[in-house]
Amino acid sequence: MSRSIISGLVTNGYPAANIIASNPSQPKLDSLKQDFGIQVTTDNLQAAQSDLLVLAVKPQMLEQVCKQLSHLDLSNTLLVSIAAGVTCERIAEYLGQPVKLIRAMPNTPSLLGLGMTGIYANARVSDEQKQLAQQLLSSVGETAWFDEEVGIDQVTACAGSAPAYFFLMMEAMQQSAVDSLGVSPEQARQLIQQTAIGAAAMVKQNPELSLEELRLRVTSKGGTTAKAIEHFESQGLRQTVDGAMQAAFERAQEMAKLF
């Protein structure tokens, strides 16, 4: 995800020389430097000498990283954490000082510049710093701000984990096309992936239409689509989706208690 953010910033004209990345892996750093022309280091303390510091590490590693940074005065630094499940309060505890902190939950389409990122800022963050975070995170897609930190857990269920929901649906469609209909795997994938791209584009390009209206427009009464939708409904698709999203939301809240 950090590579995606760096790529988005540089692509949108942000000076590469103003970006510094820290990682224990020298090969990863060499790749970032070669691809984007940024500064690199294996020293977190060197990288932290910045007006804006992105904490792009796994949740289980965040405490260790923050303990290193706790020796610095971060009172004038804006921190942006993309570590899932770790609250602002817990991060401040790790750092041993009050901080200006933003939590962000991007999703994997950020790798293509098509991400959806939920953002929450604690009370110490100024409007100017919010604009800076907006510039940073909008470089990889669209953003949505939340007034309450619980919004980040809602984003996890609706966007953070959601690409996998669609992948599962597409996987099931491909399997059915191959096993039940006799379509080749290659043709099945082509048909399904392009349909998914087209359907998403239709949603985005018709904001005045509800998702229900878009569905009804391609569901002729008594036709093939209607028969398929009827089967989905009879098998409890809506209840299954609701249960899955609630499970993701609840797990996000459980994770906050683990770290």
C-alpha cells in the first residue's frame, strides 16, 4: 500500500525528492528508489524527520515501530496510520505522547489508483493538515471522511474487505460457467471480468439512479435475468451479504482490542 501511495503522489506531480521511505528490506528500498526516485533509508528515525509521517506497517508490528519513534518530539508532525484495527488512543499510548493522528483504511484497488479510502482525524488535527492528508490519500483513489472513529470499522466492511467479496462472486461465476455451462476458463474469465468492469462503470456514471433502478433496467419480466435474480433472492443472498459485512465489522472491532 505504501508503494501505491508513493506512486500516486509522484504520478500526480508531488516532488519525489521530498519523499523518504524506511524499510528493513534493502531490496524493497532499492526498488522504490529506482522506480520513483525517492529517498530511502533503513532507519525509521531518519525517515520520521518529516511534517507528515505515514505508518504503513502491519498491526502486529505497529507497537514496535512506535516504540522507536517515541524518543522523538512528534508534536508538530501529522501521523497517518493505515494499520487496520489499531485505534488512535492505542497509537498515542505506543508513542507515549499526544499526537496529531489520522487513521485511514484504503483498499487494494489503490494499487491501480482506483482505491476507496475511509479517513478519520483525531481532535488535534488542524483543517490544514486534513487537506494535506486528503492530498496524500486521494492520490490512490476516492476518499470518504468520518466524524467518528467507528467509521473506519464500517469502511473495513464496506470497502476495505469488499474487493474479496466481488472476487468470490466472480470466482463462483467462472466455476459455474466452466463446470455447468462448458465455457473455457479463459473465455469465462474474459466474459465475467469485463461484465464486472462495465457494471461498476454504469453505477459510477449514473449517480442519479439507485442500485435497485439499475438492476431493474436489465431485468426484463419473465426473462433470463429475472430468473437468475429470483434464484438469488430465494437462496437468501441479501441475508448472506448482510451477515458477511457484519462479521467483517465485528472482527475489525475485535482487532482493536487485540492491539
